[in-house]
Amino acid sequence: MADCRETIRQLYSYLDEMLEESLRVQISTHLDECPDCQDRVEFEYTLKARIRARAADEPLPDELRQRLLDCFDMDIDG
């Protein structure tokens, strides 16, 4: 069973739906029972949504885009 420490440790993976099913269920169960962790998850979810919405409104500068692509060793056209 997930506890507060495990829930917070896995918070971003949980929000990004990147957890194995069994751990996701454990964390969901913990969230149903723990208002402190629920508050933290809601805060982080809202923050990520606001950042995503804000980023969508502003174009990525070409230089930054190229630097990011270089980090992934990708071709701009690929």
C-alpha cells in the first residue's frame, strides 16, 4: 500500500500516467484516504496545466528549440 512518502515520490509519474497499474491503483487508493496528498496532487496538476497552457500561447524561440533538439540528438526536420 502506498503511503504519503511513496505518493509524493511518484507524484509526477502518477500525473503523467507513467506508472504500472498496480502502483497507480495503490496511489489512487491512498489519495482517496489522504486529504494532504490530495491537496498536493491537485496543486501540482493545476500548476502543470497552467504551465502547459501558457507555453502553448508563446512560441518557442528557434535558438531554444535547436538547443533542445540537440540535447535529444535529433534533426530539426526529422
